[in-house]
Amino acid sequence: MDSRTSEPAARVPLPDTADNALKIVIAGGFGAGKTTMVRSVSEIRPLNTEETMTQAGLGIDETTGVQGKNTTTVAFDFGRISLNEQMVLYLFGAPGQERFWFLWDRLFSGTLGAVVLVDTRRLADSWYAIDRLEHHGTPFIVARNNFGDPEHTLEQVRDALSLPEDIPLVDCDARDRESSKAVLISLVDHLYSLSSAQEKTR
């Protein structure tokens, strides 16, 4: 495991006082780092459905830019963060491969907000996640997973994805717990801003 990612406790009991659950989905293209982000930030050992990629996927799974990847999520990843004694955040990492996109609409159901994790080597893979979230009316932010020396600036990423200025775009390292937490905090801040704006129009 990468030294920047601390291993979560094997078992962190859910407080008996917890009575309010919030759901956030981490979406994005294949190999963007969704499983890694859930793993880095979860307080429990995450549930994941990673399977080894086989020869059967050749010609089906597009691996340009991520040729070294040898596992893939076939359902979803699941993690948990206790925000306080009453409130719990549940994280769901969506599968990135096109053949599993049919699961996304179910995953997005009941979601408070979402993070679209972007790999600038495969920017086009982000379009479907953005499209589906907009279709569902689900608030989201975009996080560029920094794989070393990025080839594009954040503004270039915003332009390429045609992101409006009111959608936050942040940088992150999905392997790093503090960086992943900062992404989730950015999403919560965005949700709070949207809620405050709605209150003012009532």
C-alpha cells in the first residue's frame, strides 16, 4: 500500500446514537481512482467488488492510459465516515467501465451529492458521469486526481469538460486520506452553498 495512505481500522463500530445517514457517490471513468479514494478516506475497511481483469475483457474494456491496471470494480465500493455521534456519511464508489454503467442510476438514487473523479489522461471518460448526474439533478463537484505531473491546468480541464464556474473543480491525490477528505469537504461546502441560495429565493 502507498505510504501516503494509512490503513483504516479493521472494525470501527457504528455508534448506537447514529440516526442520520447521508449518501455520497464517487463517480468517474475507468481507472480514475474511485476505489482508491474510498479506501483512503473510509474509517472502516471498505467493501469492494474488485476483480482481476482477464483476457475476456480485451476489446471490451478500453485501457488506453491505464495499461498497468489489473483489477476493476464490478459492482461498487462502499465506505463509511462518522461525522459525529448522530450523523454518518456513506460513500459509494461507482464502477467505471461502460459495461457496468447500468448500475449508476440505482447508485445515484437518494444521493446527497457526488464527486466526479477525473483522470486527465482520459478526460472523455468523465462525460457520462457528468451527464447522468445532471440528468438526476444531483449536485456534484469535479476533482482532478493528480497522477504525478499533470499535463493540463485546472482551467484547461474546466474548459474541456465545459464546466460552469459555479461547479467547484479541485485538485487531489486519491491515495492520500487528507486530500480525499478535502475533496469531500469541498462537496459539503458546495451543497451548503446551494442550500443557502435556495433558502434566499423562498
